[in-house]
Amino acid sequence: MKLNLKKFIFDNPSATFAYPAYAKLCAKKEILRFVTMLCFLLENTQKSHHKYYLLQALYICKKREGRFVNAFKY
């Protein structure tokens, strides 16, 4: 399932509803790449529903890294 979700996300970057689920499943070594992508998308989106999912995914990633102060910023 993780590989299918990863392929879906990278093939459909506007499907932000799937990002929080992937943030929970991605390998720890993939988090930095995923966070970089999330930040880029967050800077370049105007729609609030996309921002909601992107911020939720960033929170999950930072929490998984143990960076709780940064997590709560999101």
C-alpha cells in the first residue's frame, strides 16, 4: 500500500488529501525529501483546503522526527 500511495502522491501532487496518510507511512529516511516537497507546495498554493492537508502532513513528519516544537508550529 505504501508504494502505491507514494506513486499516487508523486504522480498527482494536487491530491493533498493523501499527504497526511503518506506522512504516517513513509520511511524515516524519506521524511526530509517529503518535507521539502510539502514546503514547496505550501508556498505555492492559495487554496485553504490544500494548505490544511499540507500543514497536517508537515505536523506528522516533524512529530515522527521528534521535533515537537516545530510540529506544533504547523
